[in-house]
Amino acid sequence: MKREQKKNIENFEKLIEEKKKIPKNVKEKINSKAFENIAFAAIIIVYLAALYFGMINIPTDVYITILKILSIILLITTIITYEIGYKKDNGEVWLHGVEIMIIAIFTLYLIYLYSIYYTTFLALIISASIIYLIYYAIKIVVIQRRIEREYNNSLTDIGEIVKK
């Protein structure tokens, strides 16, 4: 009898371990979300680097005009992204709109910061890059944990038991 109980316990343990393993489709979902955020972060870093190299190579009056134009373009992109997120009722698209808006506002502030803090402009760009990298690293971890938690919650039948 003890052998049967041990065997049953071992079978249940194996079954539990199999259920806890994240399936391939869930891992692919996590990877696609992570890649999407890494790509978005890379675009922002390239944008900030272009702003810095523009500061070095473009005359001041032209550079300030370029910053104004980029700000307007980013704000229009923000509005379009908000509208798309609203129509699709998609919070992720809306969140990307918020991220774009923050970059647009930062670009607007760069006009002022360029004029006042020209000598520390590189430090401002690097600081913004580091902040965005940290933000996206945290965001990727949070998304991964959320998707894994949703998968694990889908495995439990507590909700069905409570309904009965």
C-alpha cells in the first residue's frame, strides 16, 4: 500500500511540474512583447543619439528649428497613437502613446536646455537614455511576470469551484 501511495504522490508531483512549465506559445508571447519593447527602446536611444550628433554638427538656429519640428511630429504621433489605442480599446498601444508623449515633451524641453545648459547637454542626453533603458528593462520584467501569472492563474480551477 505504501508503494502505491508513493507512486501516486510521485505521479502527482510530475503532473504538477508539467503543469507549471510554461508552454511554447506563452514563451513566444513573452518574447514578442520583450522584442517589441527592446525595439522601441532602441528607436528612442537612436533618436537621442541623433539629437546629440545634430547638436554637434548643425548650426544653433537650425538645430532649434529642428527640435521644434520634431516636437510637433512627436505630438501628432502621440495623438494618432492615442486614437488608435482608443479605437482598438488597447491599453498597450495607449501606453506607447504616453511614452511617445514623454519623448515629445523632453524634446520641447531640450530647446530650453540647449540654450541654457549647452555645456552639459551631452550629460542630459545620456541621462535620458539611461532612464529610458531602466524603464524598458523594468517594463519587460513586469510584462513577463504578468503573462506568467495569467498563465498560472488559468491553470487553477478555484474560480470554477467558487462558482459552484
